Amino acid sequence: MADTESLPPRRRNIVLRSLVIALLAAGLIAVVIWRDEIDYQAIADWAKNHSWWETALEFIAVHVVAGLFFVPRLFLGLAAGALFGPIWGSVLAIVGGTLGAFVGFALVRFVNADAVKLREAPRIGPLLERAEQQGWRFVFVVRLIPILPHSLVNYVFGLSKISTGAYLLGSALGMVPTAVIYANLGDSGRGIAQGQSNYALLAAWGFGLIFVSWLLPKLIARFWPSE
């Protein structure tokens, strides 16, 4: 295999971008093949046989990798709550989600190198232009929408001109409500599995998620007006 350091810079970048694309494609194929084996309990079982710090670092690493391959943040948030409880589970889910968001965002910017210009697309272009104008506020609102795939959001914003700082700030703040809700759901689910009656708490956090979804149109109208 040729040493990439001996290649001209332009060709070396092409080789590195091709390798990144190949790795992402291979990972996505693997996730599709084994998708039925990916759930929050499998993630929790995989990481729970180590010290707290080892488990925390492993969880963050898994969160970052999973964020590249369209593994739902719901599973990771539930696993965080089951492993670390509602408080630390929320913190680690936010840290892992933000790092995963940055990695996906940075990889797309590296691979794309301004080759794909979504801003010129008739439908997506105006949205990206508005995102760039509103900065972190736009990212914040988008991150609040539970149904939007985490990985897809990372990749689309990576194709925009929004600054890295605004993207990270909006992502971190926007992940807080769902991270807290998912972690508490995971913690409550663990309690039920252990024979503790936390059904009321589980229902409360479920309604919390519904409330966040209800609040979204108001936030969008506030930060993302139609005119």
C-alpha cells in the first residue's frame, strides 16, 4: 500500500477523503445488517462491566461513533440513564452527542471541500442561508426536534457555511431537553426492570417529551419567522 505522505498534497487529500467515505459506508452497512441488535439495553450491557470512568469514556466513544451511522440518540440517551442515572446520564449524553455532532460536521466539511453546494439548491439553499444568518439559534431549534436524525443534521450543517462555534453552541444547548428526558426514561425503565414501581415517573418523562415537541412550533415561529 502506497505511503500517503509521499503523494502530492492534492492527491493525498483525495485518498484520505476516499478512505473516510469508505469507512463511513462500511459502518453504515454494518449498522443496517445488525440493526435489530442495536438497542439501549445492548449498549448498556456492553459498557457496564468496567469502572465508572472507563464506562463513561467508553459510552462517550460509542456515542461519537454511533452518531456517524444514524443510530438514534434515543437509544444512547436511554442507555445513559440506565448506566449512570438521570443526572450523570444527562451530562454524558450531552457531551457524547456534542462530540459526535462535531465529528460528523467536521468529517463532512473535510470530505466535501466545498464540492457539493447545497446553498445553490432551490429548496435547501434558502434554509441553509437562514441557518447561517441566525447562527446558533437556528441550530438550537433544529436540535430540539426529536424526529430529525442526529447524523443527518450533522451532515447537512457540515455542508453549510455556519461557523463551527455557532454550530457547537446550538447543538449542545438544543440537546439538553431530549438528553434529560431520555436519561430519566432510561433510569426509570431500569427501576421498573428491577421491580421498582416508577410507572408514574416514566409517564411524566414521556409527557415531558411530548411537551418539548409541542413547544417546537412556538420556538420555530420565534427564532425562524416565515417572513
